Amino acid sequence: MVRTSYDTGPYVVEAISEHEDYGVKNISLVCSLPDAKRRKDGKMSGEPDGWLNEIVAVDGQLLKLFKASTDEIIVLTDFHPKQNVQVSLF
């Protein structure tokens, strides 16, 4: 579960994809709202509610790729899912 420094979220991270833009590896997060309709296997049943793109890890923070942006993605550590979730960023 993540939120942003610009007051959006919380979001459940449904998928993570790795990209390379401008010679820099970065990730995109496919997100859904916590109350999104789910299938029996726990995955979302419809389209994602949003994407968080061009994210890089810098000194323990998840930031936007471009230096001029102060946007940060914050991992919520107090989230307790009903089922086990494992997410690998890189």
C-alpha cells in the first residue's frame, strides 16, 4: 500500500514494471483503491484506478525520475492485508 506526497492514495500496488527512460532504470506502479472490487483470488476485477510512473529509488526514498519534481511515493508500513503480499521493487 502506498500514498503520494501530494495527498493521493492510499493505493494497493497491483503490479510493478521496470523501464528505462533517458538511460535511467525506473519503475511504474499499477494501482487500485483499497475498496476496489476483487476476484476470489484477491486480484482486482476491473481496470486499474491509476498508475504511478517514472519512479526511482534514491537514498531510501521512492521519487519521480525528474530532479525538478519533489513528488515522493510513500510505502505505508502500517498496512495489514488480509492475505500475504510480497512486492519486489528491483
